Amino acid sequence: MLTVRFAVPLLAALSLCAGRSEAVGEVAFHEQVWPILERACVKCHGPEKQKGELRLDSLEAALKGGKGGAAVVPGNVEKSLLRTLIQHEQPDGDRMPPKEKLHPDEIAIVEKWIAAGALWPEKTASPVATAAPGEKLGNAWSDPRNPIVRIFGGRRLDLWSLRPIAEPEQPTVRNEAWVRQPLDRFVLAGIERADQKPADEASRQTLVRRLYFDVIGLPPTPEEAAAFVADSAPDAYERLVDQLLASPRYGEHWARMWLDVVRYSDSNGFDWDEFRPEAWRFRDYVARSFNFDKPFDKFVREQLAGDEMVKAEPLTAAEQDALIATGYLRMGPHDNSAALFGETKKVRQQLMSDLVDTTGSAFLGMTMSCCRCHDHKYDPLSHADHYRLRAFFEPMQPADDLPVDLAQQQQEIRDFNDKLKPEIAAIKEQIDTLLAPVKSRLVAERRGKLSDEERALLDVPAVKEKGVSDQLKSIQEKLKVPDKELEEGLDPAGKTQHTALSEALAALQKRERKFSTALIARDGTDVPPTRVLEGGNLEQEKEPVVPGFLSALDPNPAKIDPPARAGSTGRRSALAEWIVSETNPLTARVLVNRIWQSYFGEGIVATANDFGLAGARPTNPELLDWLASAFTRRTTDDAATQPALAWSLKSLHRLILTSATYRQSSSFPETERAAPSQLMARQIPRRLSAEALRDSMLAVSGRLLATEGGPPIWPALPQEVLNANPAVLDDNKEKTKGWYPSPPEKSGVRSLYVIQKRNIRVPLLETFDLPENSTSCARRNISTVAPQALTLLNSPFATEMAHAFAGRIEAEAGDAVEAQVERAFALALQRAPDAEERLACVNFRKERGLPEFCRAVLNLNEFVYFD
Amino acid sequence: MDHDCNFCSRRDFLTRVGGGFGALALSAMLQRDLRAANPPAVEIDPISPFAPRPTHFAPTAKSVIFLYMVGGPSQIDTFDYKPALQTLSGKPVPESIRSALRASKHANVFEGCKDEIMGSPYKWAQHGQSGKWVSELFPNVARHVDDLCFIHSLQADSNNHAPASYQMHTGEILAGKASMGSWVTYGLGTENQNLPGYVLLFDAGPLGGAANYSNGFLPPAFQGTRLRDQGVPVLDLLPPEAFASGQRASLDLIRDLNLKHRASRPGLPELDARIASYELAYRMQSEAMEVGDIQSESATVRESYGIDHSEKRLAAYGRKCLLARRLVERGVRFVQVYDMPDKDGWDAHDNVTKNHSPRALWTDQPVAALIADLKQRGLLDETLVIWASEFGRTPMMQGDRGRQHNAAGFTIWMAGGGVQAGTSIGATDEIGLMAVKQPTPFCDLHATILTALGIRSDDLYYEHNSRMERLTGVAGIAKVIPGVLRARA
């Protein structure tokens, strides 16, 4: 197709393209005729409106015609109503398009097309489904008319992830005794097929450390670790799993997984990278949802369309959360400065494609960004599919001023403010009265300075003519007296009185209570049409589309019901319903794979955001489907082999954590070759994430602060780090572009609560692979680079932690060097040093002192990795 | 415990991982079989990701110094001489030029400025054999015009700083992509394994922040490292004073305990890598201190760059240019230098003279010194120097004799590294508003830079979320700009 780099005049474009497509006579339908129909006719005679009961978006419809009979008679230009109407020759005066006649060249093209037989070739036919009214098309596997079948000639339908989730039979295994959960059979069957054996169960020492890091992202205290190691009850492990899943620290740790996926940030990105003071409400919502074990389907519904679930002002905390959840729709980068340069439309376009891309990656594991410009290169996704998804979001607008307080609180705020109103009005009146004499004197002075013509103009009753009224405005402008000048015109007594009144007014206004707001969205009143954009280019609009799901699965326009909230379109609710519906096999597979990936370092599908043909295949498809079906199942007759988790994440965690697969040791005898990781015949030691590393340093040194969330904490950073984005040097009145360090005593919170700006990153977290947060992150990088060593050895934070850790040890273990070494090992590594280690550490501690020893401990591989 | 012996037994390993400042990024190794649809463009040795890699064909440049001018210097007040601008000063934009711009995708360049042409406040003169017109803003650079290749017809896809700046750095107007320096070190590795391959020098970063110079989706090994031009060259390079004398003892203890930990965990290269990273960090301290010691240069050199100049900002930029030369001299692949000393850059909305005159003063001498110094040392032939920004400025007035952004046509120049010296390519219309001769998108500039480095731009890709990401874009439509590079032998 055409490149998008240079705008090409319409007719030149036509001639360029004509040679490349199957010409119909001398006319290429898709390149020449369809653009005319699409631009001039289909808006009123297409999927959205059918004026005169006529549609012109398929040949069938054009042949059938509307009230006036067939629109097109192939081969007979004279008898084709379409031609009569566009020539504006209809005797009853009906002319099409009604507003502006088509260009003679365009009319000629349509005539030629009809004369040549009005062929509407199938091969590149509209990528939008064109069933007869009332009829539904089937999915790509059942209905040859499905546009995906037509576009890709029936290929690409072997994509595993779009096939229904199977409910696989439990495989039989030789070593049945090893199995703790049904999922273990799927893993073990694979291991046995490869003639391998699963690893032994990890030691209790290892397990307790692993469980703490995996479930809550923090190390156990020495006492917690010891208690578990000593607990010989048969259900000790299961009880610890439950205890950890019930900890509020669980939500704080796991929220990060989802925040990576939805590219959470506390700032806008781009040039100004303004702080988003309310974004934290979404971050806390995610942590809260995980802690309350909100069913994942509900979690999806709320993020996509929570606003539509709430009728009016929120009545409950749950309804508040539903509103706050729509922060998902607002998480992408946003360029506020674009309006200054006439690029608002472009930014809106970016926002929309970002939402489609992220929704595709986050919930569906489909790379929708590929079909923004053209049909997908690998997957059964059409160009139109991107825009069908986009249409769900099209009416969306920011709702930054919408109060999120409970209805009752809102009423209280209004009542409270209402009570202040008379007082405020009274003071304002007193001020006006006080200033009135000064004002009339000063206005009169100014009037005296006007020219005669100007004064005359002021006295003309109504000046309508534009030039004159501009002049009038400027004259009136000259008469205005600034407040400051008014005040200065008062006598000393008046000035004193004015100051007192102004202060009283300010005090009253300060008492006025404000509504809480959030970074949220809702539908606006305007529902702009959605059109496929050639090459993703705003200037090249193609056919209009209505909201619809992935065409391969359901090519029909989505059925959209009015939502609870009046005035909203219900489009996003329809999308959310489909995303969590049984007809969509992607969501559950994608989610269980994310959880699996977190526990084993690698997903069953290695590409967690891409379940397409270019992504990885599942290494154990039966396991994936077994997990996905268990996850979504609501009732069961046999909970042992077919659990019904009803979208509960905690139940899914429990299932995996209590499996034999998870409990394997990560070590294996050096003489043996390691089995391929896909077999999961052992655990894999994992490095702490950036957040878990920082949190562990804080926890071990006794500096970790518990918090309930709320606005982010800003660590103090060197100016040179802040200068990475020069916008901080240019802070604004609203205080959104600068850096606002929190008091040091508040900075020891978990990393979840540390400010996440887009264009200034906290160096410690960045060095340890904090993901870039403009696009969805499927999986953290785990890099090992020399600057990490420098950071952990030399940064001010590391130094501070070393000293704090030393202080804690002194307080807890006293002055005895051996006891100090013991305590340091217990706190940081949850074990005692062996004789060799003790000797080396005691010597070092004696030579170099406790803080330097503590610093070394915080740098150990064993501190940064868990088995 | 017997430190030395334990250490010896691992010597083979430590020797093997002996390379790479930011090295040992294991993500490539850990990314097991992802079954990507396409083979990777570059096979990265995870133990030594910066090892020099073969080029696709003979390069004309080994390294790049990118002098990024933040904020959009005005082409019509620097290097794009337009006599008509003076005669039309004070008049509206001629109708033919206006309608051409309106019909283009750059119509929004009119946004926010007056319909009044403003002549250049600067005097112009011709220089060198090539007779190149240069404004009085750059008297020193003007002496080197015969070494430069000007491109007068660049066009950005956005008229706003951050998106256009992202596009100049990464090829895309959105954040999240990989920067040129990351691409080049990903493709080629670097010559010096004890210094970073991709270095950033700035007082204040470019507009749009870190997303400009980020590694984006490329492995973190290829992220840029910021070096300071004064004092300790890298953030957190040296231990705090209290721990300084015990550094070696600390590193030994950490290493010994780590080796013991590792002994019971065979087959885990990431643990080995982490052990080695501490030794590398140690070695890097002396290397980085050495390269950062610009005072060791001769007095003549120091003076030529102005590093002790009484004008502080000139001195600061001079230090960066000198450091850039020292870095490429030691085999660093890509050095990105920003001139931004404050929040404005060249963003002369209000008044061109007030903004541009001091900035030209701060940068002119150091840039000229860099060219001369590279040339004198025989380094210019293998170093590609690029002077560019995200866009230029309008011939129309804004504010009090200022100029608005202009993405429709602006000037950059290149020197050294196989560039056709003393030439000018492309042209804007008679008032310098829009490129009319050889309009050049950024992807073509990127293709040209990669070509000088011996890389076929279409073959330098990284598969990410099913897209074949390239510096030159997924569409694969970039062309080398004709006339910029000397024909390859």
C-alpha cells in the first residue's frame, strides 16, 4: 500500500493504487469506488443508520435497495437509482449526498463501476462483517463468511490460544505418591515422559524464605522462620500459606504484578511529566482488591467499566472502588502540551490506540498494536479488529472533577459549604460596599481620559458589528480598575477594614470542604464515529466500524445494553462482559500464566503478553488449560480433581503454592545435567525484584514503615538525577512539574508507595530493572550489571541501610562480636553462619566495624537471591 | 577460610567473564526459548554482551558523538541562509508558501505564531572553500564548514518537543522505544570492555527526559550510562569515606561468601555473573576515574575547549566535548552530549537574540575545538559527529521577536566518519519554512547513521510484542540520504 509519509492528493493516490489491485473493467472497486461510497453514503446508509431503509455497505444491500427500490442495477447505469440520485436528477428533488454534490470525477467512477457490472470483489471485501440484518455470522472455525476467513484465506486458524479451553483429563503418572495437587500430575507426566525425576522437596528453611518472598515480597523474621522450621504439624505448610495470603502485605506485593501490566505511573510522561496527584487511588485499589480477594472477573469489569456500574453518587465503598478502578483507562502517558501546537487530535488518537494495545496485551494476550496500521502480520486479527475494539472506548472522557466521596459524605460537604455561603456573601458585600466610592471615582477618572469618540461609542445602546464591538470591549477594558488599585485608593482606616475583611473571607473559604476526586473516566455525551485508519494515519480514514470483539471469535457488532448509569453508552460494559465470558478463551489463560510466571520465573507460555502465532507456544498446554478451567469454574462435584476457584486469585495462589511442583528444591547434584526448565523438574533460584530488594533492606535494618497507602512518597534524590528531565527546573503554579521530597522519616515505606514518575526514575529501583512504564510490561528483565554493585555498595541509601542494620544488631545482640555476626545472618539470611563463615565474618567485623560488615551482608548473593 | 585458593579455583570463570562494564546482562541467557517468529538480528553473548560484533559491511565510522541541541535552534538564524527573509521582514507569509504548508501534514506549524515574517537579527558571511553561509552566531564552527555536511531539509512528525525529540532519538514519537545509542551498542558492542559502550553527558537532560535516551525494550545491558564532567565521573562510583579504606577487604568478604553460596548451586550462571560484576565494578573505578581526568590534557587542548573559560556554561560544555573525545579515543561506541544547561534550551519563543546569542557563545568554541581536535588526532575519519535537534524554528514571529517550533524543515549537520565534507543537501523554501528540496524524514537520517557504522538498517531489529522493531521503524521504508556519505570503497 501507500506509504504514510507523504500526503498524496486523492486522484494521484487512486491511479497509483489501481494498478495493484484487481481492476474491475477500468475501475478498482476497493481503491476507487468504495472510498466514495464510504465517505459520502455509508454514514447514513450503513451499519449505524439506514435512512430510507437503504444500506450501501455491501453489494447484497445495494442490490436489495431501500424504500425507493434497488439502488444499483449491475450493467445498467440509467436504471440505477444510485446514479440518478448522485447526478441530482431525481424528479422528486431527492439528491444525494444531500449537502454537497459529488465531484464529476467521482460520479464518473461510480457510473463506470455500475456499467462494468457493479462487481464487489470478495477477496479484499470489507473486513467488517456484513451479514444480512437480523442474521449473525459464526466464528472463523464455523462460518466461511467470517471476515477473518476471507481476509486470510482460511489460514491462521490453528492459533492455539483462540481455541476453546479444554478440560483435560488427569494424566496417569508412575510416581503417584509425589502428587499433592492435581496440577502436579500434568507436570509429573511431562517429567516422566522425558525420563527424568522431579527434584526433592526443598528444606523447610528454604521453603519459608521462598514463601515469604513469593507471597508478601519480604523476608521472614528470624523468629517467623524458626517457628515454621520447628512446626512439625502435618498442615504447618498449608497454614503458613493461608497466613501469608491473609496478610495485607500480600496485596502490596502482588499489586506490582498488575501495575506492571497496566503501565502504572504517577505522572503524565512527555515534556512536562506532570505529577498525577490522584493516581495513587488506583494503586491502592489494586492492592485492596488483591487483599480482599476480589474475583478477577469483577476486577476486570471494574477497570474497564466500573463507572457504568454505579448509578449515581457512590453509596458504598464498593461503588467508590468501581469508580476508582476506571483509573485503568487513564494510566497511559498523556501529552498536555500538545494543545499548544495544534496536536490535540493526534494525542487523542495515541490515547485510543494505547488503550486498545494495553487492553489487548493485559487481558487478551493479543498484540493489537500490529493491526493499528494493517491486518496483523502473524495472527488472525484484522485491521478492523483494532478499531472495533477502539470503538468501545471512543465515547470515553476524563472525569477529573467527578467526586468519589460516598453520597452521604458529598451531601455533608454540600450542607457544610451551604452554611458558609451566607457568611461569605455577606463579607463579599461588605467589601464591595467599602470599595464602591473608590471604584466610582477611579472609573470616572478613566472615563475622563477617553477620547470623545470612545465615550460616544460607550453610549451607543447595542453595538453588533464585529469590528466595533471589539473596539467597545477594548474601551471597557480601559475602564476596568484592578483590585489592587482599588485597595490602594482606600484611606488608612478603610485599608485596615479591608484587610480584616479579606482575611475573614479567606478564612471562611479555607473552611469550605472539597470533594475527593480521582484519576478516572466516564463516557461523554459526544460519541464520535470510529473509522479504520489506513496505516494508522489520522488523515487516511477508511470504513466506519461499530464496537465489536475479535472477529475470529465473534465478527458481529457487539450487543450493547444500557448500563446502570444513565447517559453512558454501555459500550465498555459490553467489552468487559465479553472479556470475562466463556466465549473468550484468552483472559483466563493469560491470567493463570502470569501467576505461574511469577512463581517459576517463566510462564507456561514464555511470552506473557503475546499468545499469538509469533509468541511462544505453551510448554504444557494441558496444564495451562487445567489451571484456566479450574480458575473460572464456579461449581464442581469433585473439588479434588476439578476445583472450582470462581475467579479467586487467592485460591489459585493456594493451589499452586501447595503443589509438589512448587515445593521442589532448586538444587540438583552437580554431576547431573539439569532438566530443561520447561519440565519444571526443579525450582529456579530467583533474584528479588527491585521493590523486594529495597523493601528487604528496609525490613532487615528495622526501618520499614507500615502504611495504609495514600499519596506517594518522594525520596530525596540528588539534583543531577532530577535534571534528567529539565521540566523539574521549571515548576509551575500548580506544583506538578517539580520534585517534592517527603520528610526522611516518612521515606521508609514499601517501594509500592514510592513515586513512579515516567521521566525521572529512582536510581536504585531503575538499576534493578524497574520496567519502563509507558507500555505494558509482561515480564521483568533480570539483568546483572556492574552499576548494580556500585549502587548496593556506595549509594546513600545503601550506606544508610548499613548503618541502620548495624544499629539494630547492636540493640538486639549487644556488643559481643560473635553474637552480632549470628544476628546479622539470622536477620538477613534466616540462618546461622557455619564455622568457616563465622570466622571470616568475625575477623572482618573486628577489623572494619559493624556498619561495614552489615553493608557486606546486604550485598551477598544469598541476600539478593532466594532458592 | 582460604580466600586465595577458593578464588583460584574459579579463575577460569572469572577470566571468561572478564569483559564488560555494564556487562553480564544475563537477560538474554535467561530468555530461554521464546520461539520468536524471526531469528534475532544480533546474537548476544550473555557473558559479554558488549563484545565487539562484526558489521554488515565495511564501516566508515567506528563511533558516534551526537551533539544534541535541546529545544530547537533556529535554522534561519544559524546555517540556512535566506536573503528573502530580510526583504520580506514584517510582511505576511507569501500565499504560495502558505498554501503549500497548509496542504502538508505540517499545517499546525502556523499554530501560535504571528502571520508576520521576521528577518534574522544576525549578520551572515560565506566561509571556506565551499563558500557556506553561516551566521555570526558560530564564528568558530564556521571555520570548519569544509569538514561539515549540512542537511537543510529534515522534517519531524510532531511540532512539540517531547514527541519530536523521542523521534530523533528512537525513531518513534512515543516513549518506550530504544534510543540510537542503545541500538548501536546492541548491534556492534563496543571496543573498550571496561567503559560503558553508550555514554550520556549532560547538566540537564533533553525535553521529555529519560525516555529519550532509554534502552526501551532492548536488554538493560544497552542502557546509557551518565558520566559527569567534573569530580567523580559516575554516580556512586566510589565508597563513602567511612568505608573507603576497607573497600578491598569488603569485596573479598563478599566474594568469598558468594563463592561458598554458589558452590552448592551449580549451573546458575547468574550467580557467577553477579560475583564477577563486583570485580568489574572495582576495575571500572580506576578506568572511569582515568577517563574523567580531563585536567591531564595539555594546556593548549584545555584552552581550545575552553574548559577553564570564565563563562561558566561555555566551560561546562567544553568539558563535555573534551570528555566525549577522550571517550571515543578509548573505544566508547556512542557518546550523546546535551547542551542543555537550564530549563529552556534553544526554545526561543519570546526572543531569538536573547535566547540564541548566549547559547551559541556557550557551544561554538567547544564544538569547533572538538572537530579540530579529532581531526588533528586522526580520529575524525572514524568518528561520526552529528549536530542536531528535534526541530527548527519558524520564519514567522512569535512573542517579542521570538520564533515558534518548526518541524516542517530544519537544518542539521554531520562531520567525519565517511561524511561528504563541505556539502549541503536539501533545501527549504525561500523563507526557510518548509523543506522543498529532498524533504528528509528522521528514519532516513537514522538509516544514514547506521550505514556509516556498517549496519544495514533493515537488518538491525529486535522482536518485541510481535513487532520487528527497528530504529528506522517497523515499516522498513527508510533510505540512506543520497549525497551524505562518501561512496564506499
